[in-house]
Amino acid sequence: MKQPITCKYICFLLLISLTCFSSQAQEQQQKDKAPLLSGVAVSADIVGFAMKAIGAKFANMEVGGRINLLDKYFPVAELGIGDCHREGAETGNTFSTTSPYMRFGLDYNFNKKHNGNRLFGIFRYGFSSFKYDIGNETFSDPVYGTTGPLNLGSEKATAQWLEFGVGVETKLWSFVRLGWSMRYKFRLAISNPEEGAPYFIPGFGKNDSNCFGGTVNLVFDVGKNIMKNKQKKENK
């Protein structure tokens, strides 16, 4: 007679244990699940500003803003100034531009753990409408064989391109983060005068069908504290 009672008692304890375990697992999943709007951040590519500071021949100086959705999807907008001043070693032609560009796209976080570290897949659409100058004091005309000054000022062009890449990001301190990215850039279209094609496209790089680029971003999670305070109020 004691065995059935013992079995019922054991089954009852197992049922209670499974219920508690299931409840704890659900609570843990809720803690691990990020809210829809998980933050807002602004960033700056410190490499571009550093290149400009040391007098490099070209630099893309940009800032960006992004929204954190579920700590997985990050819609991004980047605005910048492309700066290039160069003299061709073979032709002696000078090229100069300081013009704006913009990018829009999405970062996807592959890291499922909400531990502050992120591994991104990167997609961008880039566009620039810019002006540039081409000059040469001793330009040799290849058609007529004459020599004279060349001065093409305020030439206008537009360019579009796509970027695909990967990036990593980690927390430095409080709301300050540091990120790196490598990108493959594919030029979609370019429109420029027949007299002289631009050597450099702001935001893209050297005027070619494709190229590689990279960024080192200092990121500030400006919306982090706001989101935390909002969640605390909702939990009260």
C-alpha cells in the first residue's frame, strides 16, 4: 500500500520541479529578450579625421546615427565630407575636391547574446553629388600636340554605390563603444563631364568600379540611459 503513495508523491514533486524550472526559464528568456527600441547611438569615424589632421592627400570624414531594434537590427544613416588634393605623378594634373556624401543602410547583429559585444553584417547605399577642380600649368594636348595651361574648375558629378562588409563592436566604458568595419564597395553609376573624369569620389574612394574601405568608429549610446530609466518606470 505504501508504494503507490510514494510514487504519487514523487510524481507530484517532479511536476512541481518542472513547473518551477519552466517558470524560471521563461523569466530568463524575458530578461534576455531585448525590447523593440533598445537604444539610439551617434558615431564618428576617427580614422578619417586623423588622416585629415596629419595632412593626408585624401580623407573621408563622417558622422553617423543609428537606431537599435531588438539589439539585432540597426538602421543607419552616415553623413560626411570627402576631401582630396592630389597631383598625378605621370601627368602632372592636379585634382581637388571637398564635397559631401551620404550613406543609408542596415547593420545586422549576429551575436544572439546581449552581452554588449556585437558582430555585424553591413549593407550600405551611398550617394554623392560633388564638385571638383582639375588643373595643369603645362598640359600637353594629345590631339593637337600643343602645350598650355589646363583649368577645369567647379566640374560637377554624381555617383552611387553599394557597400557590403563585416564589423565588430565592443563596450569601452558606460555608454562609450568602439567599432571596426571592413567593406567592399561596388560602384553603381557615375555621371561626369566628358572633359575630365574625377579621380576621387567622396565617400567611395578612388574612381574605379570597385574598391575596399574600412572604418574605426567611436560610438556613443546616447539613448541608453533614457531607455533604462523608461524601463524602470514601467516595472514600478
